[in-house]
Amino acid sequence: MSASVSLTALPGLPMVQAGDDLAALLQAGLARVGSAAGDVLAVAQKIVSKAEGRSIRLADVTPSPAARALAEETGKDPALVELILSESVRVVRARPNLIIVEHKLGFVMANAGIDQSNVGDEGHALLLPVDPDASAAALSARLGLPVVITDSFGRAWRRGTVGVAIGVAGLPAMLDLRGQPDLFGRELRVSITGFADEIAAAAGLVMGQGAEARPAVLVRGLAWEAPATPASALVRVGAEDLFR
């Protein structure tokens, strides 16, 4: 592993709109700071979703009876609840102002990752990319460096959100350390690190989650030897989940 890592927000990125060539915008930002072999680009999910046209006008959504019932229980907009249900395979928990679901992509998350902050269009909500791993792969191919698409997740037993990887290309989403020796030569038996999640969390320190307007961060100094794997590899399958 690296002894030091640097994080640099790409400067000069405009507000991304539907249909924008996001790779070209990111390439221009990379040109301003320079990039080198081994660099990784962390990209906020919101600008990926915006470029891919995943913004939905709530007035165009017709809530189902199930959405209206859940909206009554949680105090949320019925149209927003309909979008949450449409993006999910099941509701895990619900309480006032919060709905935890299992997303169609496998993520267990609040409100199916649908957000209305920093969307830009009043009365709109922003959905996750249809296939974040494919989105990361497309950007990686254009930019010529590994890409991690990040989002902010809450955690079941801790307060506060933290950056996680929902799309990965060009690097291993996980690093399996099993079989390697620890500091005293004892064989590691269960150690698997969420490498891409660690990158996403580190990038979040620079991106911020408010009005910072720093949605892309160049991460320099990382090292790995394992083959590339997508973010979908990070999702724990039901048979391994002790809490479902």
C-alpha cells in the first residue's frame, strides 16, 4: 500500500446538464491539473446522473396506492415515494421522513439514492445511473485512467454519511488480503478491504456534500496489484447477509 496519497479537486467544471459530454468536461479538468499513470478519478454520482438525463419532474409522476400509503406513513411527497418504489425491489424499513430500501442494483440505502439537493431544477428529483459500473467503464475508457463513481451512504450502526463506490472501472473494488501475513507473520484469514469505498470516502473529504461544487477529485499515490473488479462485487449477497 502507498505511504501517502494526494487528493485534488478538478477546477473549472461547469454545472453539468442532461446530454453533456461528461468525459470531455472531466478531460478538460484533468488537463488543468495534469494526470499520470496510477492516478484515479473519483466522480460524484450526481454529475453522472445529470449527464445521463436521470432527472425526473415530480409533477409528471403518478403515485400508486402503495406510494400514497407509504407517503402518508413517512410524510414524504407521494410522487417522490413512487420514484423510490420504482427504483427498489423491497422496502427494508420506514419511519417519518425516511425510507430504507433495497435498490434494484443491490444497494441497501435511504430513499433509493434519489436526491433533490444540488439538482438545480425545482420540483425535480435525481435518480442513480441505470448502470453505474457501465458509466464508470465508459468514462474510464475515454479518460484513460481508473474511475470510481461515488455516492453518500448512511451506516446502520453509526451516525453520519460517508462516501462509497457505486461504480468502478479500472481497479479492484475489493482487495482480498487473506493468506497474507500480518505484522507478526500470522496469516490473515478474513481481511478483505473495500478498496473502492476507501477511495470514495477519501475523495469525499475534498468533494464535500453541500455547496462546494467539487464533484470530481483526482486521487494520486495509490498502488494495487489485484485485477479490476466492478462496484457490484461489493454488494453482499443475501446468503452472506446476517441481518436480512
